Amino acid sequence: MQASSEFQELRRRFRAWTFPMTAAFLAWYLLYVVLSGWARDFMAIKVLGNINVALIFGLLQFVSTFWIAWAYSRHMEKKLDPISDKLRHEVEEKAK
């Protein structure tokens, strides 16, 4: 099964989305950490009342996490689930 072209396409599509998104999220997270540690004056800028840049960046970490989870689910549903369903049915048929 692993040698089949469909399985290889499934892996390629998974990696083509997952690796860049993981790298982007890690870069975004590390930017937040670096700015928090070394750009304290920037992060302390008040935006609205007691809300500063650091608080906004921190909240955006949660927003981006939920957005990535939603985008991942949508991508898998459209691009990978049809292929994986087909492969699963083929394996189940051979197992009978």
C-alpha cells in the first residue's frame, strides 16, 4: 500500500500543507517570545486603555491556533479525506 501512487500523493499533500504551516506558526510564536524578551518597550505600548501590544499578540496566538485547526480540518476534508477513504476501502476489500 505504501508504494502505491495514491498513498504517495496522500503523503505529498499532507506534507505540502502541514510542514509550511508548522514553520509559519513556529515563526509567529518565536516572534512573540523574542519581542517579549528583547523588545519590551515595543510590547509595552498601550493601544487602548490598559491593553498593550503584548496582550494583543498573546491573544492573537490563540486566534491563530484556532484558525490553523479550522484550516487544517477544512484542507483535510477537501484534499485528503477522499484519497484516504479510497485507500481504506481498498485495504478493507483486500482484507476480506
